[in-house]
Amino acid sequence: STMFYHFNGIFKPTSGVVLYKDTPLDYSKSALRELRSDICVVVQNPDEQIFSSTVESDVAFGPMSMELPREEVDQRIAEALDMVGMTDFRMRPSTQLSYGQKKRVSLAGALAVRPKVLVLDEPTAGLDPQMAREVMELVDQLCCTGTTVVLSTHDVDLVYSWAEDIIVLNHGELVYSGEPEPYFTDAERTAYAGLARPHTFSVNSYVSKMRNLPEAPYPRTTSQFISKMAPKGSVGGKVRIVSVKDGTEPVTAEGAVGAYGYTAKKFVQKNDVKIDYMYDALEMCMQDAVKGKNSVLYCDDSMVSMAADRIRSLEKFGINAEVVM
């Protein structure tokens, strides 16, 4: 958290400099206002971030600080609360929210600013599994729409399944920077930082040795691991991706049906589409494909390309899952 507060100028380093766009931070009032419209930090404990009396006023704080017209502020509040599933709580007093609801509101406050960089400190800590999946799905969506996401966590399983690159700190010292696989391959270095190997990484290592198979390629998700361990010659199923945008109509189900992205979830609810996978839908459809089953995935338009790439990645692990648009 201390490091993150340096990112948007709340803290000023006692030595060294913080660079943004290759330029040292300017700590003048006007420069900090501009910086904080680009970079938003969501801290682990929402009680340290939520200070307004109602949900609406708290989410409005960032856009109001940017001196936006009231009409646009209202639009951003509505959009941000919709994205985190808190629309019905707009006028609720902040003191009447559960811990998980406060986490959502603190995230909505950052989303309302529409930052270029979103910094999340332990975003899934204290959340039940379903809500944690919702948060990470929203993070995926932000990445697909051009937001850079920096995430801090001790959850190595989350890191391994999601992050493109990792930075490992130990007592304030940088001990590793790069792709996850090389780091977790070194068990001694992993233990030195007080971390355990991700579950999927460990199981892949053990099973590969038992079967006298190479550990690489390294699966990061359950669907990738199952694909790697499937019998040779296994035939994958099809995932039909339905891009949800203006004019989209429901399609005839071809197996299980999932919704991926907050717009897709609103679409299936509005159109009374029977859903099998409302959360973690992309991964569940990928698991079906590995088993040779077909499925339909309603997907936010901005996330279609990423979803298709993930499904096609199964081929590297042994199963050729067909993507149908």
C-alpha cells in the first residue's frame, strides 16, 4: 500500500524519484489533479477509502474533483455502479454496506474516474469465491478496453492464472520481474520470498513427472491442465461466441450457456436467456470444450477477441477447441 500511494502522489519518496511517462512526478496541485485522473488506487481495506455518507456521494467524489459537468458525473456514477453490480444501492448509506459491498463501491469510485492505470491492492481479499470471480472478470474487461491494471496480492493461484508479468518484492527489495513460469520453477527462490507454488503449477509438475512428460508447456488454468492430460486424439468441442452489442438477438443454445462481461450479463437477464454459467463463464466453456462438449458464450463485444484467443490457447496443450463467431 505504501508503494501504491507513491504512484499517484499521495506519498512523496524521501529518496529517489517516481516516473510516469518517463517523467518525474510533479507534486504541484494542478499536476496532481491531472495525475490522479490518470492513475487510481483502490486500497485493500475499503473503510480507508469510503468516507462519504452515501454510495452515490462517494462514487461521485472523483468525477466531481475533476470538475466535470453534473450531467456527466451522474452518467459516470450510474455506469460505475452498474459495472460492479451496485445500482440498487446508489442511495444506501455507506455505513449499512457489508464488507464485500464496500469493496465494490470503492472499486466503483475508481471506475467513475475512468483512469488509464488502475492499481488494485488485494482486490479479492475477504471476498467469497463468486464475488472474487466477478471482480477478476471486471478486471479482464478493463484490460480489454485499454486500462492498464496493476494488482498486488499474496494469492499465488490468482497471480499465476491471470498475470502476464509479475514483480516479486521481499522486505521491500525487488527479487524478480518477468513472466511467472521461470520464477515458480525455482522452488528455493519461491520459498525464500515466503510464497508457495501455485496449485496448478505444482500439480502439473507432479503429474508430468509421474507420466514421464515434459512440464512445459505450463498450464495456468484448469482447462489448460485438463487439455494437457487428455488422451491423445481427444476431440475438442465448439464454443460459439455471441458478441453482445446493439441489435444482438439470443441464439439457439448448443449445449451449456454462459455470460462473460457485465453487458452480456445484463443482456441475458433482459432477454430471459437460460444461463448455466453466470460467473467464470469463459473458463467453464473452455472446460466443456476440453470434454468434447459444445457451448454458447454471450460476451461483451470488447472482450470477444481476448476470449477467442484464450479458447484457442488450448491447442498448445493438446485439445483443438473450435471457436465459432
